[in-house]
Amino acid sequence: MGFFDFLTEEIAIDLGTANTLIIHNDKVVVDSPSIVAKDRLSGKIIAVGKEASLMQGKTHENIKIIRPLKDGVIADFDASEQMINTFIKNIPALKKRWFAPALRMVICIPSGITEVEMRAVKESAERVNGKEIYLIHEPMAAAIGIGIDIMQPKGNMVVDIGGGTTEIAVIALGGIVCDKSIKVAGDVFTNDIIYYMRTQHNLYIGERTAEKIKIQIGAATEDLDIPPEDMSVQGRDLLTGKPKQVQISFREIAKSLDKSILRVEDAVMETLSKTPPELAADIYNTGMYLVGGGSMLRGLDKRLSQKTDLPVYIAEDPLRAVVKGTGIVLKNITKYRNVLIK
């Protein structure tokens, strides 16, 4: 086996709706938007990742922008395969190799995924030279990534708010005891902002602008300790058709996101109501951990804490918690074998 180990490379992939991250040799080597630009005439992929995201909303009819993943699962098989392939080829250490190495991969998947969707992920990985493929549920990877010892007989609650799905899971003894996966996450928040700007300001804005608003002044509640400053937003006036600019405050964004955040709160409450009493006692002491890009929404931790009466902690590096956990599992496959789905 020793000689063939030289021919095998190990990578951990967090295949997200919004961003794809890859770890190789304990380092995050790829951190790129999950987006592809395709030429409609030739069917060729023109750009992937950051380059493609710059084109979003600015293309002519011959260029199609595709987001291969929807709600955390593969929606466009060909585009996702080409995207993964490009990302793997761009890993600095693999670029120097004369030939494509066989890959041992650990890939994260949402906890509410179906068998068919799981097979799609596996087949995509096999086509990019994946020889050994392991899958792991996202909340589990997130828990490992933020340093929770998941093998202990102790309950921990993780809420992973990504781009396409929000995953809520109670973890104990290396398994998920109860979980809930809802399709309300970053993308829904972005669409809420677009809808609000149309209905309240008669301003038509694109996804990239809405994303920028969400990051700069997005908030989950109107009473923030350190409120962000107002922001100027440019778009197209729906009445006159002319470009125009309006000033908006974080309070307006908090209002526009209120309904979606209520759904996240309800899902958290539902998961808590299904938790066995002994684990509920543990969670009362340990609190709830937030990971994923959505957890960076200002005041969300405060709001969830008020709703559940639990302490709520945001992970140190919420965007990379899941991929870090996947990387740890990749290094200790024998230790975490029970957690993986082969």
C-alpha cells in the first residue's frame, strides 16, 4: 500500500450553496463562490468561482451564470462536476504533479439530504478521480470544527446557517440524536432584501447588491448595541426606469428579514421540543453554537438567546467551521469512522 499512498492525495470539501471550500494538507487551499459562467453557444465553462461571481447580473445573452448547488444539494450535475474539477486542479500542490492523483475525499452534505441527492454528490466526486469517498453531515462536521468532543455522552446543539439551508442538530455520542433542516438561509435573506427594496422604495436591485446590503447593514433585530451606519443603495427606479440611489438603515433590513428569521426560530424550538430530557439538560448548561455565514447576521445570537433562554455562542470562524471539521475527520478517518457515511 505504501507506494500507492504516494499516488493518493487527501482533500476535504465543503460543497456549499454559496461557497466551496477545500482543505489539502491542513490548509484551506480553495475558498471560492460556488458559481459558474458558461458560454451558451459552445457549452464551455468560461469562468468559475470569484471570476464568475464578478459577472453575476452583468452578462449578455450568450453567457449564462449558473449556481450548480441549490439548497445545499447539486441542482446542475454537469456544472457542479466541472466546478469541482476546476477547483481541484487549482490546488497549488496538485498543479505541480505530472498526472492527476487519485483522491481520498471527505465531503459534507446537509443532514436533510435524500438518497438520490447523496448519489449525485458521490458520482460527481468519482468523476473527478475520487477513489475513496466519504460523506459527513454538515452539523457533525461543524461541531468537530469548533472543537466539540462529539464522542462524549453529552448533548450539544449546533445551528449551521448556510447559503441554501439551515441545519439544526443535537449531537451526542458521535451521532445526531434529532435534527431539522429547513430551506431558509442566506439566499432567502438576500431575496427578502430584494423584495423589500422593490415594494418599499420602488427600487429594483440585483443579487450582488442585496448580498452587499446584507453584509454591510444586515441585522436580525432593531435593538443593536453598535448599530451600523446607513448605506446608500443604487439600482433602477421601477416607476421612471432611471438609475437612482436611496439611503437605507439597518432597521429597515431587520424588518425585511423578520419573517424568515421567525422561521429559523421556530425550527430551533421544534428541534428543542424533540430533544430527549437528559440531553436537554446538557444543552441548558452548554448552550447553542452558531456556525455558517448566516450566523454573522448582527443580533441573531441575541434574538435566538431571547427566544430559547439559552446562551448562544457564535463560532470563531463561522464560515470555515464546517470545512475545518471535515479536515479533522480526514486526518483521523479511523477515529471518526462511525460518523462517516461510506
